[in-house]
Amino acid sequence: MATIKPFRGVRYNPQKIPDLSTVVSQPHDRVRHGLQDRYYGQSPYNIARIIKGKEYAGDDEQNNPYTRARDAFHSWQQEGILVREDTPALYVLRQTFTLPGGRTRTRQALIAALELAHFEEGIVLPHERTLAKSMTDRLNLLHATAANFGCIFVLYPGGGINELLDPAIAEQQPLEMHELFENEVHQQFWAITAPEVLAAVAGALAPRRNLIIADGHHRYETSLTHQAEMQSLHPSAPSNAGFNYTQVALVSMDDPGLVILPTHRLVRAHDDMRSAEVLERAREYFTVKPVADRQALEEALIVGQGPHPNPFFGYHDGASAVLTLRDPAIMAHLLPDRTPDWRMLDVAVVHELFIERVLGISKEEVSHNGHVEFLRDPQMGYDAVARGEADYLLVMNPTRIDQVRACTAAGERMPQKSTDFYPKMISGLVALPVSVEERL
């Protein structure tokens, strides 16, 4: 069963921080490409200073990004910048946004403490692969601060939870904000403390299984590692000790605001293959259809969105083409141990056939050597190719939620960065203490 608990969150004091827009941020792995400096410039109390600390020459065991995060967390509480909730609460985040076609959507998340469960228990399931480097970074921060500052984005089956929360939400004004990077998203935040609502929500979620991690795999696995360490050090600690829980934002798989964006691949090859040779080698696996320009390429992808017979993607190296898998039997022959649902993912075909077999870039090199960069905005990729800073841009269609469900149900983990759920669950709304002394 899925066990959630309300918790006494640590939050920004509205008397000291009247505008949360100045202190919230994207999740730590999105704080890049100069965004870190912009967050730092917004406020001396921006949460990025804790979740994405800067590294400096001379850092050592006593003074480093993690010790500075710990010190900031403690000093901000002492200054009254951060305050502890008087009573346990569940929290609600509504995010309203407009899609490129002009349609407005709203997604609602329930923020709670979720009891940790190993994947083999079937309560919480992953859908993407993770990298050890990112887990080490998050574990260092958890060791230093004993708190979760952001939410792992988790999908739950079925509905009914929002309806339990809505009457309590209607009784109070939300905190409202716009986060710097996804500034177009209107964020609304509530704390719910009514005991009857807390009990009803926990009871409604309890029987559900197969919750899927949408975003935050590294943080969930880090929490499992931290839990094992703490259980070893404190074997007599009760089951409701803080380290047995992690902070999550729960969204229904049926939520009409659930949106997945594509993640494009910018490739820097390690040999001197010319475009003509790349496309000729690709014809072993793909049909190659040249298109006139970027507009034609992206129009071809839009036309093919939704379920399609064979996986396909856009290719750009100055000129553009659409590459479509010639025959699903190719993937079945090369990867007989993978399920048909996994083999028909656009991202699986791109990584297994084009990146690995056509370009000769191994999975290890993708993970560690910087040959592949993952982009939400394809413009950065087009610009990099035009400047000669990269060789190829692979323009992707978004993975569909039905594909996420099918692969997860089959126990298949998708390739890294298969999904980009939009908008992100912002960091800095509330922190969950997870020390050995904490009780939930």
C-alpha cells in the first residue's frame, strides 16, 4: 500500500519573503546554462543556494557546496527566513499554463511525505534509467542537511484525490508566484491542515499501487540509499522516523493537465563521418526522407504525433531529414529480450540504432563522455550545429503517457531523458526534514 503522511514543513516566512517568486527555482538538474547565477541574483535566500551550491577553488571537506547548504539551511531558520509549520499539513500545488496551440491547462499536485518502498514491492515504480554521478551529488546534500527541498514527481492511478482537497482549498487564499525559468506558469500553493481532509486523502491513496516516478528518479534512489544507511546506524528507530519517508508531489495519471514534452539529442561525434556517410549507414535501419528546411522537418513530426506504426525522428546537420524505422523486426532481432512496447519507443530506436550502431557512440559514452546533450529547446541545438559546435541534432516527438504506463507495467526502464513532464515541480515551496529524530 502507498502510505502518505502530512508533515510539519519548513517554509519561507511570508513576513520576511512576501514574494515567493524570488526564492523558488527549478529542480537542481535544471539549474544550468547560466540559470544558477540568475537565481542567486534574485535573492540571498533563493533555494538554488541550497540545492545547487557553487563550487569554489579551495573547497575541502570542511567548506564545500554541501556544508554551505547546511549552514544556509540552519542560519535561514535562525533568522526567521524559514519557519516550521505549527501542525502537520498536506500541501497542494496548482500550475496553470498555456500550450503552444493556445490551449490553457491546469495540473494539480498533492505534496506529501511518502513512505519509501523498494521498486520490487510494486508500490513505486521507475520508468527511466539513472546515473550514479547524480545520485552521489544528491546523497551528499542529504547527508549535510537531512531534508528534502524539492518534490519527487509521482503519478498515481485513478482520480478522486483532487475532489477531496478542493473544498479545503476553496476556503483559503493561495500563495501565488511565477518561477524565473518557466515564468509563463502561474503557480498557486496551499497548506491543508484540516484533520478530516488529511485522513480522507491518506485513506483514498492507501490501496493504490504502481505509482510511477515521472521526474526525480535520482532523488528517490538517493532516499532509498540514505534510508538503508540510517537503518543500519539506528536499527531501533521507529518506522515513522523521518528517514523512512521522502517528499513527493502526487499527480493523477488522468489529470487533464499532464503534459510530456520531447527531449532532443544534440550529438558531438568522435569521428569524421560526413553527413552523406551517416545517412547512408542509417539506411540499413531507416528510410531517409530529406526535407526542405527546419519548418518542414518540424511539421512532419507534428503530423506524426500520437500513436504511429513505426518510430521516427528528425535529423539535422545543416540539412534536414526525417528518419523512420524500416521494420519493427529490426529491433526485435537486435533486442529480443526487450518488450515490444519498449522496442517501439522513438527514444529507444534513436539510442539503440542511430546513436549506438550508426554513429558508433556506446551507452557508456552517452552517459559519461559528453557526446550527447539533452535539450528541451531545439533552438539551442540548431544554433550549436550552425556554429560548428555539434555535429547533429536529433529532433524528437514526445513520449506518450500510454507508453510510460506500458513500459513501467512491463518492468522496462526507458532510456535516460525519455520524458520531460511540463511544467516542472518547482523547488523551495516546502522542505521535509528527514533526520533520525523526525517523526511522521
